[in-house]
Amino acid sequence: MKWFPWYPLEHRRDTYKLSLTEDGAYRRLIDEYMVNREPLPDDDAALARILGVSSEDWLAVANSIRPFFKSQNGRLVHKRCECELRAQDHRAERYSERGKKAAFAKYSRPNDLNARRMLVPATRHNITRHTSYNASQSEQATHQKVGDERSLADIIRQHRGLADSQ
């Protein structure tokens, strides 16, 4: 996780009784929880390692910090972190579904007019530039009216000179 929402006023409201050391330890534990997206281990030695302090330093602040977490199955669960992780998962799922729908809509149309409009002028430009070929007005109109009976691949083959060889 690269980021997560942080609400300083709510944090201040919940932690106003903590000392600077306790607040710093609590914040580091919250960061660890959110970065790993899982509850913390319910083990004093492991928590001390996460904080980067000695076991004695952790035990000095543990009684003030542990009430913010609920012990479940050997893990320390934080209600707000769990809520935020669920919201992020839900948001990511929504964005993924939107992307899938958009991709399906974009790539499921066999005769995409926008792709043909972009392809034909670029191809005509390449023909004119490389072969000194100047299409008449009727030929240009034909290129612009690419019908449903010809696929995009046929148009590309024709303009590249591959239609005759197949």
C-alpha cells in the first residue's frame, strides 16, 4: 500500500492522553498494520521489533497502547484500520469492474469507427509520403467510407500491399 487516509483530528481526539513516545509508537503500529494490510502479532517481542525498540521500551508504553487494539486469535485487530482496509478493497473492486466494462465496450465492437478514422488518414499520409501517390477525390471518399463489409485487418493489408499476396 502506497498511502492510506489519515485523519489528524480523529487521531488527536483518540490519543490526547498519550505521551509523545506512546503516540509515536501507536502511529508506527498503525502504519505497520496498514502497509501490511493485516492485524499485528499479539506478541511483545514482535511488537518491539516492529517499533525498532528494546522489549523494555515497548513494555514501558504497552499498557497505554494495547487498549486501542483488540486481541483475536493471536493477533491485534484495530477497528478503524479494518474499516479503512475494507473501504479500500471495495473501492479497488469498483474501479476494476469499471475498467473491465470499459475495456469490454472498447474492444468488443468489430467495426470501431474511431479506430478507422485514426487509421485511414495515417495510412493515406504514409502512402502519399513514400510512393508519391495522390489519391483522387473519389478514392479519398472511398477510403473515408470504409464499410462494414471490410474488416480493419483487410484495410491494413490493402494499404501495406499485402492484399494481393494473400
